[in-house]
Amino acid sequence: MTVIDSDRDMIDGAVDVPTYELVRIAIIIAVGRALDVRAAITRALERGTDPRWIEELMLQSYLFVGMPRALNAAREWRHVSPSPAPAADEGTDYGHAGEWKTRGERTCAAVYGEWYERLRTNISQLHPALDAWMIIDGYGKVLSRPGLDLRRRELCVVGVCAVTEQDRQLHAHLRGALNVGATPEQVDAVLALAAQWSSEECVEQHARIWARVHGDRGGR
């Protein structure tokens, strides 16, 4: 599996190539053009990224970059996907809402750890509907789906939050990535990848946020 020189330092000893390519797709969905997305998907498939991961990334993208970009990305994915869209999916049946709530609470608690209860209180104070949508639709219906593990999902979210300059969310999901099993070296690699689409000022800001998160965990 060939790795271009500019990517090598970010991959070696940190993120495996298929995961790295998945995060790269997530970033390009967030800030790139439709044809850039197709090229990124094609490259990822050639480098061994599991098509199931890419399918799940398309679905979770609407949570972080909005429906228009998610739809455009899904359209490009269908042009190169090795299989068509499924005829049916659990996500179309809102009779599963109770199950989504249960698993959403579990997944959100795994991501936020000791900050989970405070998060729920803060979001409810913004609006109770946002809290319900976050848990049931976001963490339950989408991010708890079995086709992609939570560690890779969180690494993708970190990359997207960085390139879209969502610093508050970046702080939360840097912590969340570590909480669900990502290593500091993997987070370093994702931030280095995101830096290719970020201004120097943003890269410096992200480094400060990451240092704060990493320092809070005692450098573990």
C-alpha cells in the first residue's frame, strides 16, 4: 500500500492508512468540492478503507457539516461505491426511538465521561429539544450504528471540528476521542492532517486547545 511522502510522518506509528484516509474524506466533505470528495473516496478505497466505514461516514456527516454537504458527499459516494444503497435501514424506522435513546445515552456518556451530566444540563438549558435530538438522533440513531467503531467516528469528528473552526466542539471531541480509545499520537496525526486545510492562526489555536486537553489528562 503506497503512502505519499507528505503523509508518511502522520501515519507512521500513529494512524493506520485506512483510518487516515477515512478522516481525510471527512475533512474534505466539510471543506472541499464535490469532485474533491469523489477523488478522496476513490483514493481511500484504493488504500484499503472499508466501504462500510465510508457509508457510515456519509451518514454521520449531516450531524457535523449539515445536510447539503452530506447529500453531496453521498451522491459522490454512490458514483464509486462497490454496492448500491440498501433497500431498507433501521434509521428509517422511528419505532426504534426508545432503543436509540438508550444507546445514545450510553454512547454520549462514553464520549463525554465525567462531563456527561454537565453536558446534558447545559444543552437542556439551551433548549430541551436540542438535548433530545443530540441523544436520540445524534448519539443514538447515528453515532451508535454498528458499521463504524466509535474511536474512528471520533477521530473523524476531531478532523471536521478543526477545519470548520468549531473550537468549543473541538475541545469536547479531542477529550472524547481519548475517552473512547484513541491515543494521543492518533490525535496528533489527525490534527496534522487537518492543518493542511487550516490557516496558521487556526493551527496554533488548535495546538493550544489540544495541549490543554492533553495536560488535563496528565499527559496520558
